[in-house]
Amino acid sequence: MKNIDFNIYSAGGVETYYYPVTCRGVVHSLKVIANATLVATGTVILSRSTTAVNTATVPTGDTAAGIELVGVPDTTNKGLVFDPNSATVANTKIKIVFDTTLLGGAANVLLQIEYDDSAYVVQAAKEA
């Protein structure tokens, strides 16, 4: 496992960032902490291209500055593999999207992504 700590200065509103992976792996977990209030129903979505692999959603009642918000792995797509050597460009980076309601204004947002670099793909044996 690798921990990816990613600090983003956000102006608020919809924002998209990309983090290039350095080795083959899957997103295992996500934690989000900000130095400002995270607004109820706001989301941080980690995805491969347009397919979400983990989503952190702010609960009703907001989340105060400094309180950790934990993401939830997507039931179907949590095991999608990222690979820096993939011929498909979207598979070489983690897409990070803040929705329009996440923050009430500018803030520093820390993402802690636990990345499992022991991912593998099972392939059927080829006929001789």
C-alpha cells in the first residue's frame, strides 16, 4: 500500500484535477480534510475516466473544518486498475472531481488516497 497525500488549494465550485499514477494499482480508500467547512451533500469523486471508484459525500449538517470525511468505494468499480503503462490514457491517472457544493468558498483540501500497488489481473490461460 502507498499513501498519496495530495493538498489542493480550491477556489470553490466545480474543479477537476488529475494525479498520474506511478505504478499499477487500485484506489483502496479516500479521506478528505479541509481547513474550511465542507458543505452538506458536496462530493469528492475519484474515478478512472468517467467511472467512479470512490466517492466521499458530506453528510447533512456539514462537516466542520479539520474533521475527516471518509470516502466509500464504488460497489461495482472499486477494483478498476490504474496503470502508468496503459495504452488508454484515462487509465494512467486518477481523476479527482470536486462538485459545485463541496465548499462555500476558497479552502485548502487534503486528500489522502490509499493506493494498493499489489493489484493484479487474472487472465485465462491461452490454448496451446
